[in-house]
Amino acid sequence: QVQLVESGGGLVQPGGSLRLSCAATRSIFAPYTMGWYRQAPGKQRELVARITSEGSTNYADSVKGRFTISGDNVKNTVNLQMNSLKPEDTAVYYCKADSESGLWSFWGQGTQVTVSS
């Protein structure tokens, strides 16, 4: 069983930055996609950004130009650099890994991001 371990959440003022990291506890084999999702209180979980093992990325419109996702296929890690944070970015952020075959999918435990003055 693969576990995804997240780190880097916290409290930041509007306009500030945070970097989230996620690492798989065991090797996972390409092709796969790793990404970040978030869930705010009373709202559905939504995609923030994801990256394939080939390096293709896509972002939610609400974070384009502010967030950058990056991944390392050897270390099986994915990072999310979040700049120009807004109060509406406040949510629990979850890391997810999916195989392209659909055979497996794993979620991290979530990390809280709070943007507030």
C-alpha cells in the first residue's frame, strides 16, 4: 500500500506564499498523474493542479498564474508553489496519485492552508 505524505500547510497573510510538498512512501511507476485538490468548508473537493509523469500540467482557472506544480518521477514527489494567496484559497489541500491505467489511486491525509490577516 502506498501512502502519500503531505507537508507545508499553515497560516499566511493575503498576498503571501506557501509551498506544499507530497511524497509517496513507496515507488510508484509511470505512467501516472499526481496532483493537488482542495476542499473548503461546505464545498466540494476540487482540482487545483495536476502533473503527469510525462510532465504535462493543468490548473484550475482560479489559480492560474499564481500556483505552480512540479514533480519528480524518481523521488515520486509533487510540490505546489502557491503565490499571491487569497482568503478564498483557504481549504484543506489533498495530494492524490492516480495510475493512467485506472488500477490504483491514493489520497494523502490533507494539510490545512489558511489565508487570513
